[in-house]
Amino acid sequence: MKVTVVGAGAVGASCAEYIAIKNFASEVTLIDIKEGFAEGKAMDLMQCASLNGFDTKITGVTNDYSKTAGSDVAVITSGIPRKPGMTREELIGINAGIVKSVSENLIKYSPNVIIIVVSNPMDTMAYLAHKATGLPKNRIIGMGGALDSARFKFRLAEALGCPASDVDGMVIGGHSDTGMVPLIGKAARNSVKVSEFLSEERMQQVVEDTKVGGATLTKLLGTSAWYAPGAAVSAMVQAIALDSQKMFPCSALLEGEFGLNDISIGVPCIIGKNGIEKIVEIELSDAEIAKIKESAEGVKKTNALLD
Ligand SMILES: NC(=O)c1ccc[n+]([C@@H]2O[C@H](COP(=O)([O-])OP(=O)(O)OC[C@H]3O[C@@H](n4cnc5c(N)ncnc54)[C@H](O)[C@@H]3O)[C@@H](O)[C@H]2O)c1
Ligand SMILES: O=C(O)C[C@H](O)C(=O)O
């Protein structure tokens, strides 16, 4: 499998590194607009091959899309990250133009590619990639929910005093500080609902900490996070490569699912060799439905800025 990662910055490089370490892809091409940057990152990563025991060939290229030809999967991380105090939505002015031109360039050389959109504001950027490319809806996947769910599990494990591997939980809705919907009522520790262990107040704290997970890290780091985002993307690419049929919440173009239309937003999806194999319409409580509808209104407001 050939994977292109657009943007060799913090998230792009982290994603390339995790893909290589997991050793499931034959080739990763990093592409960036900054002269020599992707080449440098690729060389640095390739010098890890003998140390970390991977065979994936990583190459870097400056803005030459012919070198991305024949990619099975492309990950778009190009664009600016937020600074402390900013929202993801404030990035739209710069990132929309980047994501549009990158998507168009990618499909010129890789007509069968599956695109994973990471750049923020991610749900709107995924929607834009659909509009710019006209690709079938299974082939454009927004990454947000996989990361938000990992952060939810981290916060749940912290509250429960247990390893994250004991915990199951999912975040749907928009990938924004206010729009995320952590499904706390369904979260469990080894099949036992977390409400058996945690007070209502503590569960609410977990929900709130999860929703501002990205902002909390941005404040600490001075820019947004990259390790968990890179790991989340690589897990999705792996599910495509191995046709795992694994369920991740992803930003998918909806046509009536969950009562929503003409929007890309986080919902549970089965990921396999065709990208989004299926959107899973899980049963939601009335409160959860109200929250996802409110979240969708927020995403639609941001989408309207594209016009
Ligand atoms: N969806 C998520 O869960 C998630 C998680 C983390 C970061 N992000 C987003 O990902 C994006 C990247 O974050 P980062 O921390 O890697 O930023 P970064 O600044 O470290 O890297 C971005 C890279 O994109 C490159 N770039 C800019 N325009 C380009 C173009 N037209 N073609 C190719 N490359 C181009 C830049 O030169 C830079 O190297 C941001 O928008 C950030 O908000 C999203
Ligand atoms: O928080 C951000 O701006 C980056 C990303 O969306 C994240 O959740 O880490």
C-alpha cells in the first residue's frame, strides 16, 4: 500500500512515523510546500528504520504531486494549527484554500485514493474535500472522533484509576470545543457502565475535560497536539490497509443518517479497504440526539463560511 501524507509538520510526521513503525505500508510519501522540509523529515524517519525495525520506504518531496501518483490513501494535514486562545474554526480563512487545492491535486494523480482529512476545522474541511473532488462519500473520511475517543478513554481511565485498555467509550459529533458529544451513558469498564463507579458530577467532569482536550494541549504546548493525532490517523490507515472492518467515529458525509443531511460530522463508521464501509446508526437517547443536532448546527454555521 502507498500512503501520501500532505504536510510534513508535527501531525504529518507523527502519522508517517506511526505508519512506518507498524510496518503495514510499503511506501509513505511526505509532501510539503516548504522547500526541502518533507525530504528532511523523510530522511530523518528513514534513519529510524534499522533502529525500529520497519521496512516501509518513506520519501519526501516539495510540492510535486506526480510523486504521489498511485496512492491508495492520502492524509491531509497541511495547513496552520491553532495557537492558545483560538478556536479551530478561526483557521478556516487560511486552511480552506489549502485543503481545496491539495484535494484537487491529489485526485489528479491518484484517482482511486481514499482521503483522510485532518486539517482544521476538520468537519468543514472534510465537507470541502467532498465538494472539491466529488469523490464517492466512502472515500473521504474526516479524522476527529478517533482522537477525541482516545482522549475520552484517557480521562475515563484517570477518573476510574484504571488502565485505558480497560475502558471503552466513544465521542461523536463535531470536532470542536463545544460540538463534541462524548457518549458517557454508553462508556464502560470491561462491559460495566462507568456510572456504576463514578458520580454524576465526576462523569460530567470527564465529559467537559474531553471536549476541551485539544484546547488544553494547545495551551500547554503553544501549538496543537501531534502524537495522539498521528496515532489516530495511523490506526485508521491501518484499518483500510488490513481491511479490518473496525469501528471508529469519523466525520462522514450524511444523507439522512441521524436525521442529518448535507453535512460531514462525527458518527460511528466501519472502516475497511473501501474507506467508510458503513455508517452505523446506533441508538441514541433523546438527550444525545439533541446534542448531535446542536453540534450539527455549529458545523453548518462554519460550512456556511465556505460560500
Ligand atoms: N483533526 C484533528 O484531530 C487534528 C489534530 C491535530 C491537528 N489538526 C490540524 O492539522 C493541521 C496541521 O497541524 P500541525 O500541528 O501538523 O501543523 P504544522 O504547522 O506543524 O504542519 C503543517 C504543515 O503543512 C504545510 N503546508 C502548508 N500549506 C501546504 C500546502 N499547500 N501543501 C503542502 N503542505 C502545506 C506546512 O509547510 C507545514 O509543514 C492543523 O490545521 C491542525 O489544526 C487536526
Ligand atoms: O486542538 C486542535 O486545534 C488540534 C486538534 O484538533 C486536536 O484536537 O488536537
